Amino acid sequence: DAKTTQPPSMDCAEGRAANLPCNHSTISGNEYVYWYRQIHSQGPQYIIHGLKNNETNEMASLIITEDRKSSTLILPHATLRDTAVYYCIVSIIQGAQKLVFGQGTRLTINP
Amino acid sequence: DGGITQSPKYLFRKEGQNVTLSCEQNLNHDAMYWYRQDPGQGLRLIYYSQIVNDFQKGDIAEGYSVSREKKESFPLTVTSAQKNPTAFYLCASSAWDSRYTQYFGPGTRLTVL
């Protein structure tokens, strides 16, 4: 079973920031928070990951609460191409990761 | 271009036939994975391999088999023992680096008639 809880769907207006929440209340100290997204009928794409500090890259920002029980993925200026299913996954760092995908959040960007 | 290729994109087979899905990567990654995705669901891990000539079962290995004779190749055979083989199959690979992020191929949609 997935160790994360996400809302099944969200909407966001184009050009606005999209904030996707994730609860992972049973996360262990050595587990990282990963975000992937899957555009319809394609393979998932890595977005970002973090342990306890906030992280930012060219695609998104990841905000992890101090107790690490929840996090938020932020797409700062959403475009129509950001419409996808977003998966929040917790996993330890190891040679071969067994990622457990839940059902994710279906994010729809509206023009 | 560097990446992961899966072929074909669509595959049709008759019930009772074994079918092999190909997965090739030129990223020089050590680890490779096979996932299955059913409509409206997340991905489920079938098999994974950390190095050549070694592989482990994932969460739903029954009815599937794999081989890892070369670093760049990780074919998946869907056998007749798999009760519901119609699904979207995704292959991924990852490097043993600081991120361990997985890179996914475009997937093969298998339909068993």
C-alpha cells in the first residue's frame, strides 16, 4: 500500500501557482519524499525530491513541514502542459528503489 | 538521444500466448525495473534488477518472467499464467548516484484478446 495520501483531483488556472499537498504521517527518518508526474499515456517523469529541507529546481519547489509528516509541491507558473497525474512517494535511497505509487492527484490546468 | 526505449507501443496477442516486451536503455544505468499500470490506477512493481544476471520479484511477479543478460536490456515475458495481462507496461532505469531517480520509457500497451 502507498504510504502517502493525496487529493484525487485539483484544478488550477493557467499562469497561477499550483500547490499540490501530500500527507505522509508515517514517514521514517531515512525516507525521502519524491514527486513524479505522468502525462496521459506516457511514462512518469521525475520532478523533485527532498529529505527535510525545502528544495527547488527548474521544474518545481518542494516544501516539507518541520515534522516531515506532510509536504507541498509547488509549480510556480502552471501551464496547460502541466496537466497530469502527480504522484507523491516516500522511499529510502538505495541501489534499486521499490517505488510505491498510489493513485496520485489529477491536476487540470484551465486556460 | 539517450534514454529508454520500449517497443512496440501497442501489442495485441491471443489468450494463452506468451509475449515478450522489450526494454533497452543507453543511460549506462545499473538498475532496471518493470511496472504494470491498470486504468485509473498507480504503477505496481513487477520485477527489478540491480545488476546484470540478477533480478528480484516485485509486488506482482506471478505470471511474469525477466532476464538481465546485458546491462542495457531487461526484457519482460508475460506468460499464459498471468490471469489478466491486458495493461500498460512501463520500464524504468536508475543510476546508483546521489538521486536514485528513475527514468521511465514510453510504455507498451498490451491487449490480450
